[in-house]
Amino acid sequence: MQNDIFAPADILLPSGVAPEIWSVIACDQFSSERDYWQRVREKVGETPSTFNMIIPEAYLDDIDEAKEIERIRAAMDDYLGRGLLREIVDSFVYVERTQPDGRVRRGLVGIVDLEQYDFSGGEAAILASEGTVLGRLPARIRVRSAARLELPHIMTFINDSGGTVIEPLAAIADELPQLYDFDLMEGGGHVKGMRVTGVVADRVMAALRALGEKSRTLMVMGDGNHSLAAAKAYWDELKHGLDEEARENHPARRALLEVNNLYDPAITFEAIHRTILGVKPADLIGALEKVMKRGAGYELRWISREGSGAIDISADSYHGLLTELQGFLDDYTRHTGSQIDYIHGVDAVKSLTENENCLGLILPAMDKSELFATVSTKGAFPRKSFSVGHAKDKRYYLECRGISIDR
């Protein structure tokens, strides 16, 4: 019986397949750049890959959901049936991710108890960092309910300024059994994973418990808010038909993810920019200048085919800035029939705004030290408020875990 918020897991890893083809980036990246996903498709070909077990968001408008879910289920059944996944029992995976900029981000893969997670604004040990768009959950829940495996791109943070949980593993990394070590496709850097079990895992758990004693909130979400919310919502539906023992032990009660220390020097917060499609840029800028409170504090840059500029906006916090801006954009697009897209990277915004009737808003970045205090006192940020690093820094799918009792 597992009573800890975060614990070791029975983790499945690819066996006998090319890891650089197996691992693809999180499905919500490059959502406006289908050429990226076309290159991935061509690299994968007929090789076993996590690409065959996800639905890239770049294609969401064009797919038959039922067929895609069946395709994912079939791929999972095929890989399990062919013995392409080996199980690492009762373990964490200590991850060292060398990012494209050369910095090494350290993390720990394990399972969280979804009973300890809340995305609705209540108090819990694990909290959402951004507002949950409930309309995005049903499709994700349907995928999860049909799947025999989960493969996460979720990252969550601990507020460990003393470096007591993950950092000690870096000092003994050479002594830990190596699980994988390879370059990631499409310029994603390098990833190395080591097994953490036994006494070493016990020390990690003890450090986590000590950290949890200092604050009611042990973790705040980094990436994958909606994926974890879907896992939680699915579990809340499923558990009502289970007895007490089954509720405790059902694999769907827990979710696999990577935990990172907010104070890891390799972790930076990048702004998620907005492009608004189907608008007259001058009209939108004029409306924005009338609504937003002007003054020193935050600079909001804009760009279109016709030109570029900046607006100085006064707000009490980054949370306040994003709340006001997102509210304005939601209202404006609803009344004009235009569309918001959320973009990682200034270069991608510049490329998209070469098109007619498109305005790009380039947001400032948030200081990551604001995260825990803001979420604890003001609640979740508006959706798409910040990104953990650049697009290519995102987690690649690699580890899997069984979430159905018939696996």
C-alpha cells in the first residue's frame, strides 16, 4: 500500500528498439508547425515509437477521434504483445537531460497519488499552475480510459531551495544502474536515465516527507496541467465503482510524471506568446490600449505585417497581467470570431505574423520564484501563462506504465 504523495513505480522502458526513434517530444509542442511533426513521422517510419501512441495537437482539427483512439490502443497492444517493453520494478528513474543550450536539468520520474491533487482551486498537496479548460478534458479522458499504458510528458515542481531531494542523486549518479543514454531527435539534446531503488530510494522518500512537513503544498505543476487533470478526472469517475481495496491499489489512481526542483539552475520560465488570427491588427491594438491599465511594470510587444511596437502595462503581478490580458483576448476573439494561438518562441511568432490579418503579442517572462507563492495565495495562473524552457527543452515521451488491470 502506498500512502506517499510521490513514490517509486513499476516503470516500463523500451527494449530492443532504437531509443532515439522511440522518444518523441510532448504532443502539445509545435502545434502550429506541422512540418516538425511531418519530419518526426518520416523519421519514425515503421519503427516502434511513442509517436504511434499519441495524438499531436497539430492534427487535432483533422482527425477522427474514435479511429485515433483505436490506433493508439492497437499500438500499445502490439508493443506489449511483442515484448518491446521491459519492467523496472519499484523504482524511480533519475533523469539528467542535457538541453540544447548545454545545461543539464535533473529530474526524478515516479508516480503521484491523484487523491492528493486538485485542479479546481482547492487546497491540496499538488496544485495546478494554470487554469484548467474543462472543455479540453473529455477527449483526453476518453484516450486514457481506452489506453493500457500511460506515457507522460508531465513535469511538476518541488520548492526545494536547499537541494535536498534530487541533487544528492547527482553526486552518486555514476554509481546508479544506467537505464538509457542517447541523443533526442530534432535537436532536443541528450537524455540519460538511472535506476533509483532500495536504500537510495528510501533516502529520497525521507527527504520528500521532510519537505512536505514545511508546507501544505508539496508540488506545483510545471508542464502537462491538462494531462494530469484528465488523469485525475478519469480516476474520480472510475473509483466510484470500486471497493476500498481496489480504490487503494488500482493503477489508475496514480500517474507517472517527472519531478523537478524549481531551483534547478537549468530550469527557466519562458513566456508563451499569443498570435491572434483573423483580425485587423490596428483595431486590436487600439482596443487593447483602451482596456489595459497603462504604466510602468510590464512591456507587451506586438508585431504584424504592418509593423511592430510596444505597450507599457501596469499590473500588481505577472498573475495580474496575464489575468487581465487573457480576459481581454477571450472577450475580443469571441465577439470578432478571431482565433488565439499560443506560441513558444519569438521567432515562431515573427514567422506566423508574416501572414495577413495576424497579430503577435510577445509577452515578458515570469520570475520562477513567484510560482509557489502566487499559486498558494492567488490560485492558478490563466492558461498558457508560462512555459518551462523553450519548446525543444520539453519532456520527450520515454517511460511508460500500465494503468489498466488487464495489462
